Amino acid sequence: SPCGKVWEYIGPLYRAPDRYKAEGARAVECPDFFRIGDKWVLIMGFVGHNEPETGRHNLLYALTGDFADDRFVPDDNAFQLLDFGTDFYALQSFSAGDRQIAFAWLFNWEYRKPAGSPYSGELSLPRELTLDNRNRLCMNPVTEYGQAWPPVRLSGNDGDYAIANAPFEIALEGLIEGTRIVATQDGDISFEISVAQNTLSITLPQDDGSIRYVAPVREDADLRVIHDAGIIEVFAEGGAICGTRRNYRNITPDRLRIDTSATAMVCERRRT
């Protein structure tokens, strides 16, 4: 459109493989298409899709490629899963100077909010989108998050921690294989994050095992976990692997146990 009002139809930007429709996908919801450097990125949320291997619903995917002569040509037909936790959906991004910033809706359809809750989902932390040397889309909290909520360091080792009623963050560097992070409230589990056989997983109290929230990860990757009032946002391998989940039970953990061979750092976040 030369004027932004009158439009000429050229053709579809991309058609997903038929198997996603066969697995329940009925629309590409909130598609996003933008440029990072010399590459173009297409993001798609498949509403209604149910992944047979894990039982996860409505996953969010990315493709990276080139755009020329009104055609998008992916570098690879393999989709990149953007969030293995599923409570990160309907991502929309915008350009901010030389950065691409995105928010997503922290909600899915597997678990309903508690009766009387005044809201139906929240926004994620704002994330800056970049590409790594493998052209994987990476998502990490914007630097403004750390400036507005500076860290108060608790310790630099694994072990047991007493957690106040405040947002907190865990950062691991090194050998994360075999890592287990367990947060509890009055002795009851709030969440568990583990790395076993190069698989990163998040478990919440309501999980019965019918759905697996997992992603492959390198054994020597970085791992960052941010928790705030039942919202868990996980970032690994420089943000190329992310997992987000929304918990409604035991959302103010008071104890944290970390078992890992990696270098660990735990801090609380306090609003300036």
C-alpha cells in the first residue's frame, strides 16, 4: 500500500505444513514479521494446536530467513520453539531505535484462573529480541528491567535460601546438567526446575504428568530464572531457549533449594 489506506493483495507470506492443521491448529494468531540485522523473522502462534509428543497447547514458533520481491524464504523449514512452558503467547514486538522489543500474554488454556481473581493473565517482562550466531531468535529481559529492579545479592553458592515476599532471580553458569531448583511455601512445592539428560523442565503443583514442559539444552549452558508472584520466566543458552509458566498455588515461596555443579547466584529484586 502506497498510502496505508488502499491495499493490493499479493499473496500469502507463508503457509505452515499441513500437519499442524491435522493436530488442531485452526489459525495463525498474532503473526509478527520484522527484521533483525540482515535477517527477517516470522513469529506464529498456532491457536488450537496440540503437540502430540508432549501434550502442550498453542505453541509459539519462529522462522528466520530472507525477504525479497514480496517473498519470505526461510533459511530452514524447522520451526524454532520460542517457549517450552506455553504460558507465553500472542507475542507482539515493536522497534525501539536499534532494538526489537516484545511482550507476550502470560496465560494459556490448560489451567483456569482461580475464582475471584481480578485479572485474566498478565504481560511478560519486556524482552529484547536478537539473533545468535546460529540465527536462532533469542529473548532476554531488557536492560531497563535490571535498572528499575536492581538486585540484592543473597549468595553465590548452591544450597538452601530463605526467600522474602519479593521477586527473586537465580543465575547459573557452567555445568547445569544435574541441576535441581525447588521452591516451597510452608513446605509445599511452588515450582521445580531441573536439568536431566540434557533436558530442561519446569514442574508446578498442579501438573499431573499428562503434559511435559521440556526443552533440550546443552549441559554447559547458562540458566536464568526470574520469579514474581507465581510467574516463572526461564532463559537458557543466551535466551535461545525460554520457558514461561503461570502458577496460582503457593505463589509466595519462602524457601529455595538449589543443587547444581554450576556457579550459582541468587538475588532478590527491589523496586527503586
